[in-house]
Amino acid sequence: MNKITRRQALGTAAGALSALGTAGATAHAAAADSRASIPAGTVDEVYQGRRIRITPAESGGGHHGGHHGGGHDGLPTVRIDGRELHVMRNADGTWISVVNHYETYADPASLARAAVRELQGAVLAPFAPMGGTA
Amino acid sequence: MTVRKNQAALTPEEKRAFTNALLELKRTGVYDRFVTTHNGFIMSDTDSGDRVGHRSPSFLPWHRRFLLEFEAALQKVDPKVALPYWDWTADRTSRSSLWAPDFLGGTGRARDGQVTDGPFAYAGGKWEVNVRVDGRAYLRRALGSGVAELPTKAEVESVLSMPVYDMAPWNSSSNGFRNHLEGWRGANLHNRVHVWVGGQMGTGVSPNDPVFWMHHAYVDKLWAEWQARHPKSTYLPAAGTANVIDLNDTMRPWNDVTPADLLDHRKFYTFDTEPVPAAAASQR
């Protein structure tokens, strides 16, 4: 089974904290200890050895850089080891990504973890929305 | 006239002709252009914006046109080739002859999902995955891993019995035949098969696995069966609908073909389960 519980996911993230050193420790500690103080939907965790960072849409406008293409606005930015994962939200509120396109996930964190499992250590290809002009 | 046959009924020669034509399209780069087109639509078709290839009424005519174009490319290589269809309600295990070394090869190995037998195994040197979502250049599969069971005949039957083609809001939350066949709601037919195969088939670059064409040829056949069963039901929406393809709207990327042009598959091909048309029979 691929499903993991929230408790297991948090345990994984917390367990990874000590290995990460001081660089990201403050953000990690905030995520673990006072999650209400950071924007809802923010994720910064290590899952199966991969760094998952999710920035909610509201605070994500500044770092899309040259990625502007159709359909990206209003979506969180999901990164795995720094590479952006193309994600989409379905009308029923569930999520899919370009890595897991034909099955839905309840939230971006579950979606990112599914991508990590599917990648089996491989790196994401450069993010390239096509804007419907393919 | 092209006759699309059940893959389980192909002769060894027909299997070889089909896989050889696939390898030739791969060699010339034609194949990868189809993968690129598909992924572009996967990433741009959204529930709240413009949508053509997926999660919308034109899912079926868009893929019909996409398959016709691909079949024409195959027939440029070998005029005798037609797209076979994979009836996954009947051939529903990884032991099916579909996955044998003389056809598509089998599931991927445990370590990295790599397909290691058949014409598309990476070691054979003829099937590099170039259009991809990650760094892996080899064909991958994980048959029956992402979901254990393929859709059953009873589940297909329940979807074919739905009388209305599609409904507002014309996306992945719609009720009706199209969305239940596509699989965002209910029994989940088409989407589930992608997940059952796994590997590239579960991603936006799913046409990297040649089984994509045989899966969609069967989805296309189910559309034709639904039409035959509901002769008074028509493609919807008819006109004036934002963001989606109405009956007489042209579809990207071709811009010269509408759902109305594609409703009758017998203009282009027949299935081996149908009577041979008189015109085609007279040519034999």
C-alpha cells in the first residue's frame, strides 16, 4: 500500500530534521512545532530521502520566475529537491501531477509524496508548461 | 478500409509488423512528436479553463483524431498495419500474450521498473524514452501495482448503459457517459487502466508506452458501442459553451476537424467485431 498516515509523514519529517543541520532547521522547527504561524499548506519535509517543499499560491507569486504559462496561476508551487513538479487541481478539490496524472490525491503533500515514490530516486525533468500550444 | 483487430487475435506476423512499424516511427523521431503533443494537452487541459484533449466532452473525438493521425503514420511505414485494440476486460493479467516477449514485453523489474524483454526493452537500443517527466530514459511498467484490478465487463456495462453523453460543467466532475468512461467519476475505466500499467503510462507522457495506442483504441471502440446502443443520444454540448469544444467547434492542435466530423468511425476504419462494409468487401 502506498498510503501513509499524517502521523507517519510528520514522523518522517521530524526524523529528517536532525540530519539536515542548521541551514533549514528554523523553518523545519516552525513547521513541526507551531504550524499555525506559517501559511496554511506550506510543506517542507524530507520524504524517502527527497526534499519536498510546497509554497501556497498566495505567497508564491514572486518565485515563478520565467515559468509563466497557462494554468499555473492560483496553484501552489511544489518542488522535489528543488525541481518544480507540474500540478493541477481537479474540480472536486483533488490533485494530480504530471507524474501521477491518472489518479487523484487529497492534497498537494500526498501528491508530492506519490511523485517521490514514483520517481524512485530519479530527478524531475525541467518544468515546462506548454500553454496549450503543443 | 482499415480493420482494427483485437490484439489477442493478431497472428505472429501481424504482431511483428505492428512492433516493427512502431520502432521505425521511433527511429525517425515521428513517434516522439506524438508524445510531446499529448503531454502538452495533459498539462494545459484544466477543469476551469480551456480543455480539449482530456477532462472534457472532446476527450473521445480528440483521441479518435490523435489515433487516426498515428495510425496513418504507421501505415506510411507499412500499409498493412492497423491499430490493434486491447480489451482489458478480457485480457486482464500480466500473463496475457499482450505482454509476451514477441509483442510488447512484460512488466518492469522490481529494482527500477525497467522493462527488460520484448522489442521495447532499453537494452535493445531501439526504444529510448526522450520525451519524459524525469531523468529515466528506459520504458517502465508496474503491471497491477498501482491498482490491482482492471475494469470488469460489468463495470463497462454500467457505463455503456448511461444514456447522456456528457453534462455541465463539462469537466472532470461531470456526470454522464464520457466522464465515467474517462474515469474521473464512478467505476473509473480509462484512467484506471493507465494506473494499472504504471510506469510512463501513469504520467503525462503515457504514449511512450506503445500499449497507450491499444488502450485508447479500445476506449474508442467503447464509444462506438455506446453510440450503437443509444442511437438517439448525441455528442454534447451542441453550441455556445465556454472553454470546451461544442459539436461543430474545431479542435486544437489540428484546427480543421470537429467532433461532428469524427462521430462515425466507419468513415475511417471498422472493428473486427463489425460486419465488413460493402464498399470494402467489393475491393477484396
